[in-house]
Amino acid sequence: MLRKIKTPEEFISMVKELREDVFDFREACEYAPDEMGRAGLLVEPLEVVVEALYQSFVDGTYEFKDEDLPYMTIVKENNYTQLLPMLHLLKEVNRIHREGLDID
């Protein structure tokens, strides 16, 4: 289901949710490394990129662009993406980044 995001505040909230999901993913990987397997290798790169995205909102440098966010390389090139519990949210944030807000 595609989200209709109409305001910058809604989009920032979505990015905050993504940031929390990545943090939870790190905790899961640390708690059960054997169960998470190689998906744990994705945690640090995702944290770095999602945190940079969040900071761009904080410092006012964020811009919508018709190009993928840097974490999409991780998503597209990794065989373990089915283990990412926030995969849908990663893709949704990227879609909104590329297409902009749904302003009528």
C-alpha cells in the first residue's frame, strides 16, 4: 500500500520511523546473530545512510530528487533483503524522495 504523504512533517515522521526500524534491526542482529545470519552485515551501512538522510532534515539540506537514495544500492544489490523487516518502508521513503509529496 502506497502512503499519501502531503506535508514535509509527514515525510520527516516517516524517516524517523525508518531510523527507529534500523535501530531495532541492529538490536535484533546483536541479540540473535546466528538467526540473522549475513543480514547483520547490512546494519552498519543502513545506519550510516539513514542517519545521513535524517540529519539532512535536521540541518535543512534535504532535497527531493528524481534519483535513488544511497541505501537503495544496498537494497538492490543484496540477496538478504527478504530479511530486512523495514524493506517496504525503505522502498516507500525512496519512492517519495523521487516523486515528491502527494500534493493535490
